[in-house]
Amino acid sequence: MESYTVQPAKAIMGEISVPGDKSISHRSIMFGSLARGTTIVRGFLRGEDNMATLAAFRSMGVEIADDGETLTIAGRGLHGLREPEDVIDCGNSGTSMRLLTGLLAGQRFFSVLTGDKYLRKRPMKRVISPLREMGAVIHGRDGGEKAPLAIVGGRLAGISYLSPVASAQVKSAILLAGIYSDGETTVTEPHRSRDHSERMLAHFGAHIRVTDTGAVISGGCEMEGREILVPGDISSAAFFLVAALIVPGSELLIKGVGVNPTRTGIIDILTAMGGDIQLLNQRACSGEPVADLLVRSSSLKGIEISGDLVPRAIDEFPVVAIAAALAEGVTTVRDAGELRVKETDRIAATAANLRAAGVRVEETGDGMIITGRGTLDGCVVDSRGDHRIAMAMLVGGLAASSPTTVSDTGCIATSFPRFLPLLQEVAR
């Protein structure tokens, strides 16, 4: 099992770019494969999760050329996929499994999805239940709650679905099934989740309409190949935003980051805590807003985080907790029960690791209460196989009183293969 020890830093300085957005990279493969004609993708994230999606579509007959800089996808159209000869392994990628479940439900063939030991523990019923309402035939462990999932593709009917959770994965799976359904499919959410699927489907020419509370898609519309420029992933940038904020004397420029408003909860949270973050050179790429982020070290204060802000920053909470631990006062996180069913229980894992670093943390059912302090203690902690927990604790170690060791850091490669070299580059 890999481990890494980070030393306290004197400053975080420089100019960097972070890898392409993980969510957009997944969708570029999926929608490009279902479109007619050629799709060119630049800035694709070659993390393990995205490569699992790429391998899945190659197994269904899609030709995808990768020269290390650009992907060229020979789209097969809505009905051009072929039955895979083997089980599709999604690795650790919940996005791959949940979105593929929706897509495969509308195919005219049989398929099986599995994943690693962490993914096989994650809940899938939230996707499977609405798909079954559409007529999908899906079998899985624990009554369809857990993978492996066996999918008998067939004809689907459009539905109007009121989702109990704000989840881009659930919404996207239903929209993908809706492409293969008779009539219209409507998804309504309690809070607005990230909208990369809606933006990219529109970019490819699908008949999709976005509402204040969700989206409506019409079945049967062919899409056309497009060029996609994947912006930098704000979830990856978040680790460096927090690093520069918590280490005194820091100034860091992060170039070309996606600032989709459904994803900028992390910026709103950190600025509400007193963080100095500026958005420069704002522009649009392939239907997505992009900016350069200039961040300077700041004195942070505790705040309350709840409501519709939570789904806009759901993946960033482990590193938000690091900022809270070093802020003055108390930070309270509510309405974040979704964190319990990520790669690990991120509430429990974050709380345990912060306590090891000397921080006072109270767990609640849907969040945590963190009492900030001036520094963290150097410690040895366990990522529990969760890439975001691993990276967050390494960032915290930059502001610790002594070295911090994080075990099981190999998982970082699922989303940010160059994280450690980039951290070494900017830490002074």
C-alpha cells in the first residue's frame, strides 16, 4: 500500500494548470460515442475513472484514437453500439457505472457492469428505481441496490421523475435513458445539481430543455459529432485553492478552470470564509464557462454551509473541512448526507482524520461541526481508499506543525494522477 509524507510549507507560489474536468471528460466519451460522425476531445483527463469509461465504449465497438493529447472518437450513432463480449469493469468510477446503467437500459442487448470493492458497496438503487419505472430490466445484488448489475436492454417509456436527491449522476442516467425512450422524459430535483450533461447534450444537438428545477429530453433525436475542449477541473483546483489560502505568504494562479455555476460552490464557500479568490480572464469553451483563478493566503472564519450550496460543492467537502479546521471559529455543515455514500463515508473519514490532527470535530447524521484552530498536528492518517480524502489530508499537512503521512495514496490516480508532483512544484 502506497503512502506519502508531506512537510509543512512556508508558502504556496506559482502558476499552474490542473487536469481536465473529470465529469466533462466522462461525458465527452459517452456523448461522442452516441453521436454520428467524429468528435475531437482536447484536455481529456486520463485518470483511472475516465479511462474506465473509455475502455467501456471501446468494448462496445467504438473506435477511439488517443495520441496522448487528443481523443478522436468515431461516433456510432444512437443505435450503433454492440453487445460487449465481457463484463464491463467500471473500476472505482461511480459516474461510469451510474451513467452507463441509464444508457445500457435502452440498448437492444445484454450487459453486465461491475467495479472494484469500493464501487460494489455504493448504492445503485437511486438510479435503478427510476429506470425500472421507464421499463428497464436490471438485476443486481441486494435487490438491485449493489453491483454487479445485469442489464437486459430494451424499449423504454418516458417518465416524469421527481428525484429525492440532487444528484447529477441520477439525473444524467435518466436523461441518457430518455434519449432511447418514447416521448419526453422529465427530471426534477430538490436542488439544482451540476448540469454538464445538459450543456453537452445541447452542444451535440439533442432535443433537451433546461428548467429551473431540472431538465426535459425528447427521445429518438440523433446527435452530431463535435469538438470538445475540456476545462480544468474545479474539484482538482479546490485542493490548491485551499492550500494557498491556509499557508501564509501564498499567491497562486490556476489557469483555465471550469467555473460552471453548478460547480462553483467551493468558491462561494471559501470567499464566504474570507478567502481572497479572484476570477480573471473569464470566457467560454464548448458551452462551459472558464476562468483563471488567482488565490492569496487569507485569514479564514467559520461559517454555516447548508441548503442548495451543498450539491454545488459536494465533491469538495473533504478539503473544505481542512479550511474549516484552520479557520477562526466554528464551521457547521448540514444537508450533506450524500457524503455518507461516496467512495467511502466521507463524513466519518474526514472527522476521524481531523481528530488525528488535533481538531475538535462532531459528526452529525448529515454533516459535521468543526471547531477551527491555528494549526494542525502532524499525524499519520488513512485515506480509506478515497482519493479526495487522501488529497485533502495532504493539503492539511502543508499547514501542520510537523510532517503528515497519508496511507493508501494510490487512489489519487483515479482523478488526479499528477497531484503529488504539482504539490511539490508549488510548495516552498
